[in-house]
Amino acid sequence: MWPDIAKEFYTKDYDKPEFGRIDQIIFTGMGGSGAIGDTLSAIVSKTSLHFSVVKGYHLPKTADSSTLVVATSASGNTLETLTVLDTAKKIGCKIIAFSSGGKMEQYCTKNKIKHVKVPIFNSPRASYPAYLYSILNVLGNLIPIKKSDVLESISLLKKTQKQIQSSNLDDNPSIELAEWLSGIPMIYYPSGLQAVAIRFKNSLQENAKLHAIAEDIIEACHNGIVAWERPSQVKPILIQGKDDYIKTKEQWQVIKKYFKKNKIEFKQVYSVNGSILSKTVNLVYLLDYASIYRAIASKIDPTPVKSIDFMKGIF
């Protein structure tokens, strides 16, 4: 399903607004929408574009009339994102918003702000490919990524889909990971795949209702590694890029040696070969399915998020 959704929204005939001079882009969104900002940040991390992600109520002090604020809320009713949207308008930022409707669409219509309507697929977190590829479509002239890299990512999603679909019971990486998962997953990642680790942590929490932790592998080797000196219910998962920085690869080898020496069972997950977009979206796809398979194995319905509903009800 993800490859079809990605293709549909990347090729959709959206209007592509012109914003004039842009010195920085600030993405604002929470939860599943925030994961899209993390992915976009990974895409532009090796370029000169000043891009930041806001998960909360406040814009950075650097925001001004040369700033483009990209506000995303699948429901259209996320309080934090609506607050940032209103602040951006008052400051005089350039703005574009993506939502399925709700208060965000109403606000944009009232204030003549460009709004792109994108439907929700089952839940906000499951709508990740629709929103990501809509943004890559609409803001293609601003986000420095080649069209060929976007098309590559969609093509690789098709291959990943065949691997992780429930009908494939032989050599299915998502099912294998789900069956191995127990205790509290500790997700180690290189800096370039931070978006993947955060998304996987969130998916385990929302879908499988599991506590989960994510740590940068380089930083962990300077502090977190010490916690393994005691017995633990924590289970390490190593998310690795096929072409991680050479020193990061060396660090992976050292921590694997440490785990083996101390008889600590761990699981490895590797990215596909390709652009940072291909690596990120394919890992998110694989790991999202792992969290869903873990929920099913635990006889848990992955869809309801009663605690989130409670929190939103308070605010």
C-alpha cells in the first residue's frame, strides 16, 4: 500500500506556490506529523539549506519574513501546531500548511494561507507516506532532493512491501524482528538515521504499547554503554546504514564485540542501498510493520491510542 500511496501523492497535480526569498525552513508538527519533519531534516542534512523541526509551541527567535513555516497536522486539530501557525502569521513568516481539514484548514482559509488538503489513511501515523510525498511534491523547488532519488525510494518501497507483507512467511524481516522483540527495546542508530529510530520508538509505543528507548550509537558509547554492566530486560536493536561513516562502522563493530563478549543478545537491521530518502522511508516501512506484527502477536489492537485521546481531551 505504501508504494502506491507514495506514487499517487508525489505525482498528484498540486499547485506549487512561489514564496520568493527563503533563508530557512521551519517544519512544525507532532507525533506522526513530526516524524515527517524528522525525515525531511535527514534529507537536507548534507545540504546548505537551514532546516529545523519544531515539536512544541514555540518558533525559534530566528524566524522572520524570510522564513517558510511548514505546518503539518493530519487531523488539523493539533494544538501545538496551531499555536506555532498563529505565531508564524503574527511574525510575518511565509507559511504553507498540510492537513486533512479541521481547525487548520479553517484558520488558513480565514487568513488566506496556502493549505494543502491530504486525507488520513486509517490513522495520522499511518498517513506518513501520503504527507511526506505530498510535501516533496509541493515543495520540490525548495527541498534539495533529486526527482530520481524520490522515484528510487518509491521503487524500493515496492521491493520492501513484498518482503514484509503478511503473506510472506519465509525470510520476512518485520515478522522476524517482531518475534524477537521482548522486554524494553533499546534502539541504537547513527545520526543520519535518527528519524528512523524516533519513528520506530513511537510506533512501538503507539502500536505495540511497549516502552522503548532510542540512543545515538556514538553518544551511547560514551555513557549509555555502562548500563549494560548490570543484568537488564532491555534488548538492543542496531539500526545501520549501508554506507555509514567509516568511524561509525568501526563503532558498530566495537559494540557488537562488547555485546558478544558479555552474552547480550542483540538484533541488527540494515538499510537499503540508495539515497537518504530511500534508506529512511524503507526502514520506517519495515519497522512500522514490525511494531504492528508485535502488537498482533501480543493480542493488542494497534489502532486505539486511549492515552493520547485522554491527553488531547484535557487540552
